[in-house]
Amino acid sequence: MSQTDTLIAMEKAEVGYHEGFSNGHYNNHQKFSPAVPGLEWSQDQSWCQTFQSWAFQQAGVKSLAPVTASCLTAVNWYKSRSRFSYYPAIGAMVFFGPSGGQHVGLVYKYDADYAYTIEGNTNANGSSEGDGVYLKKRARRDSHLYGYGLPKFAEGIVTADPGLKNKPGYTYMAAASSRESDALPVAEVEEALPWVSSSQLTWAATHPTAEEQAAGNGGGTTADDVALVQDALEKVMGAAPDDPHSVFEAETQELFERFRTEKLGHYEADGHGVPSTQELVELGRQSELFNVRAGSSPVAGQPWVSLNQVVWASTHSAQEEQAQPGGDASPKADVALVQDGLERVMHTDVADERGIFETATQALYDEFRRTVLHLSGSDAVGTPGMQSLTELGQRAGLFQVRTGFPVGETTGGTGVDAMGQIDPKQVTFHRYTPEGTLEDWIAQASTAAGVQASSYWVKGFKTAVARESSGNPNACNLWDSNAKTPPGFSKVKDFGDGYLHDGRIVRLNGALTHFQCSRGIVQCIPQTFAQRHAPGTSVNIYDPVACIAAAMRYVRSRYGVAIDGSNLAKKVQQFDPNRPPHWY
């Protein structure tokens, strides 16, 4: 029997197995964790990936999959070996949820619409409480299904990925099944849950009622997402918030914090602030009402691609594209990265000249939107959009996306005046949980702001940060002359640390504060932060990378600081350790 059939037979024999049951609930106690050397610790925890590690071991193909209890680790393992696809294959591991990190199964059959799987730590009725090993029928175009890891079986692997046609070790078939699938019953397909956006919920949690209500309803808007969260809180907590349905205000925040402490065991600092992506994932899982699209942050250090430059290239002739100057920030460089991303994700060479966006690149980009992102109609054709281009960059692991001016509309060539301005009302005020060091933040901000990383920037910002916020990214000045709400603005729900005139600090926890308060690690006001916002960075003023990057762009523009920061201390006294503090 082939390695593929041996593996599937091993898992098929476990269908019907159930974990332990105690105190009225299934308890995640099962036989697989103790049987996998190195995973004994995972007993009594979610075990869908542990079951897969056990099966590969028992089938004698342990080297073809990672030994791990983490779905996300398994996804990255396959990606690092260029064995990941967005099409099913016989014997492939299929991953679910944001970045594939929530659940996993094994494919034993697929057709044009469905992947048929064997999964551990799941159930027959689609509820959140897994209890055993089951056969499942998964819609291939369900947005909850992330992608597939392709084991390198000795006999090769049968796949629906058209980009792998005629490549060694792969056999292309539009529909296929294992010999072990004979006589297996077919489970009913599970109805897909709606999706909520963690970004939209963050916005709602940090903006006043009037602005939330002005955002409107329908089609996955902020109001729809908030309504689903409120319904989920009512189902899980047994109580409904008193806020209007679809408006995230104090009562919804209070009930969410009860959910944190009572259901997730988060206390003190972890029990406050805006909902995190992982907390929303847990609420969706426990309520069985929604899935969460996380919108993960781009990886620091990856090159930037300008959406506007890619759009420009896609709407201009090859001759006009070739006439543009070269360089790392040119349209040709951006298009080349997009082409590399398409080739990596779609396993297909782009026939156009490298760096030139013509018909072959457009056709493959449209295919990516149809088959990987499951878009249709007008959403699957035409010039690239921010969402699809960002998805391509993240899935390929090659680039981040910013807006930027189209070709021919930049000013000065230094990047200081490159487009990045946002509406001040888009700024958010949610608490930042520190990750990394000040040096890390300055380095990342340098990249985002388009300046040369140097010791001048590091020394200057270390001085200013100590003077402006004492190193606290969440600092909010509640008392100086900036602390007011100008006409046309509203007070905002703030989750920073409020600094009072007498030196005391209060944890704001969503309290209303004046819009124009100086905030963040270098104390920007929201209007300046918005005007000098660096493309690709967070719109959260308490994010130190975004705040520092905006400040870099500000001092470059207002004071004429050099791109390498060599005259920063001379031009701006607040950044000079040899002169006394002074506002900037």
C-alpha cells in the first residue's frame, strides 16, 4: 500500500474514537498525546494537530509532517519547504481559521466543490466542543478554510493545484479520492459562519456613538460586526448589554470584560481595553455565531509595495512602464515583487517581462482572486485592490502594502512627503501591549517613514522619548494646553494611561478624553499623527512604531532634518541630550 493510503487507513481506523468525559463535558483527555514522544505535555488540551502528528508517526511517515500540537507551526513548516497550496490534495493536511491556526484535518477525497476529511477533536454537529474523530465534508470556498500542507509522499501526491501540473512529484486531477475512501460515509457539509473584522471592532470600541451610527448597516459593516459580538456576549454570558444593538459603548465594553475574566481567566491589565483578535476568536468559538478575520500586521523588514504604483502599472502600456526609472521604489520593482508573489502562491511562472504588468500578470492575478480568495464577478477582475494585494503579500511572505502616490505625482523624491495622510477621525486610541524594545521600534519606524536607519535617529529619539513619555507608549497628557476638543471633533474613548497635572497616572479603560490630547511615546496630537502618518503603519496612536514614524516625518517636514538624522539634535532641541528639554 502507498504511503498516502497507509496514512489515510490509519486515521480511518480511528473514526468514532471519543475523548474523555467528566463533569458534564468532554475534557480533551485522549490517547494520542502520551503516544507521541515530545508531545506528552499536550494532554488535556486541544488535540486536532496532535492527532495528525500521531497518525504520521503510526503510519511510518513521521518525517513528512512536523511533530507539533500547533496548527500554526504546521502551516509554517509546510510553507518553509514550499509544500503549501490553496488547492486540496489526497493525503494533504487542511488548515482552518486565521492563518490556518485554528484547526486541521486530513484530506482523503476532493471534488470541484468539497474536500472530504478526517479530523480529530471535532464533532458531528458543528458545535465548538470537539469530542472525537469524525469524517467531515468541507466546502472548498468556505473562507474559514485557509489552505493545505502537501506531504512529500514517496509515490508523489495527487493535487487539484493547476500550477503543479507536470511538475515532478505531483499528479494533477480536478477530482480524486484515495482507495481508502471506499465505503466511507459522507458527512453533511457544515454551513459557514459569518465573519467579523477585528479592525472594525477596534474602531467601534474607540469611537463615540454618533460616529458609529453614522457608519451605517449592511454588508459586513462595523454595525453588523458589533451586533454579532453583542449577540455572542448575550449567548455566552446570559445577559445582553444595554447599549443600542450594533453600537459598542460602555455597557458592551463592560460585558466583554466580564467575558474576559469569567470565561477566559484574564485579570488585571489583561482584563481591560479593546477586544483582541484572539479574544474575539474565543467568543466566536464559544458562541458558535461568527468567525474572525484578523488582519495580521505585516512582518517588519519586508519590502513595501505601493498599491498606487501597481495600479498605475496595470493600467498603462508596457512602453510607458519601461520608460519609468528603475530603483527599489520604482513601479517596476513593485510589480516584480507582485509577480514573485503570484508565482509562489499559484505555482505558475508569469509570462510577462519581469517588472512589467501586462496581460499574463493580470490573468494570473485574476486567477489568484478567484481560486485562492474565492472572489467572483467584478471583485475577481480588474486592477489590484488593497485587500487582495495585501493578502497576496502575506500569503507569499514577500512584501507589505502601502498606498503611496501614483507614478509622476511624488514630491521631492525623498519619501518624506509620500502619501500617507489619513483623516484624523480614523485615529484609534486602544492600549498597546509592549512587544520589542525602543531600539526595535525606532528601526521599524525608520523603514516605515522612509528614512535611513542611523545612530542619530536612535540617540535623538531615546532622548525625546525619555522627556516626552518616560518610555510609556500609552501616555496621554490630560492637562496641558493641547487637552481640548476642537470644533468639528468629539471626545474619544481612550484606553491609554492618563497623566494628571499633579503627576498621578490613571488607567483610562475607555473613559472619554479630549480629542486633541498629546498621546503616545513621543506625544503626538491626533491631527499631527494623521497628517504625518506613515503608510503601512497602525492608525493606533499608542502604537510606538506608528507614533515614532509620524514624528520622524513631522521633524523632516517642519525642521528640515536630514534623511539620516545627522542634524536632528541641532535642528530640534527636544532631541538633543546636551540641551535642556524643549517642546517640538
